[in-house]
Amino acid sequence: MATVFWDMHGVLLLRFTPPHETVNSAPYQVTLKELKIAVHRKRPQMSDKRVLLLHDNARPHIAHATMNILEQWGWEILQYPPYNPDLAPSDFHLFPNMKKHLRAKRFKPLDDVKLEVQTWLRGQDSTFYGQGFEKWISRLDKCINREGDYVEK
């Protein structure tokens, strides 16, 4: 499984979960610590600003220990409705485009897949990532204006 944190400028962190590893609050907190380091390294201008994090309401994301660490850092979690792939930028923008790129390719070792995913993500320019956020804002606006009665076609 690949976990990707990205913003309007590109990928901040890509982490591959080892096969058969259970993702619960503890490994997710490790990932968040890696993300914090990546934000400071890749976006130093954000060091003294508020970080807004959009993640769904999966158990590792809403566990008390996870929420406590984010609160300690002063990171704000954007309110997210119950899971809706129409409103998750990775689900409607990032992963579908990545799947198109990977379609019909054959990989033997797992490391080849990881390398291809990393290469593809790095090969996208900032306009690609910016478009994902623009689509997200448009979809959120539709959802709000339709009082939650929303499905993207």
C-alpha cells in the first residue's frame, strides 16, 4: 500500500507499507512524524505557519494518540465528511491518473512497482497537483451547495 501526502506543489511524502503490516495508530504516527520532517525540509516557508491536514476518518487517523500528536504540533485537521471518494483528492485525481500510467505494465519484483510509482509522481509538475486542488475545491463547493446530496459523474 502506498501512502502519499501532497500539496499544490507536489509530493511531500511517499511511504510504502510493508506487505502484511497492519496499519493502526502507531505506524500512522510514525508516518506523520516523517511527514512533519518532510514539510520542514521541502516547504521551509511553512515552518512558522499553520499546517492544514486533510485525511479521512479511518481509525488510525482519528485515534486519540494520533489526534494528540497533531494537536501538540498545532496542525489543523480539515473537517471531512464520512468517507466519500468523490471528495478525496487522491481518489479522484492522483490515483486514477497513476493507474492510467501503470495500466498494462508488468512488474516482477515489488521494488520495480515502487520505483515506477516514485518516478511517475516525481515526473508530474506543480500544475498537475494544483489541478487536483482546484477540482477538490469545485467538488466541495458543489457538495455544500447541494447540502451534501452530491455525487460526481
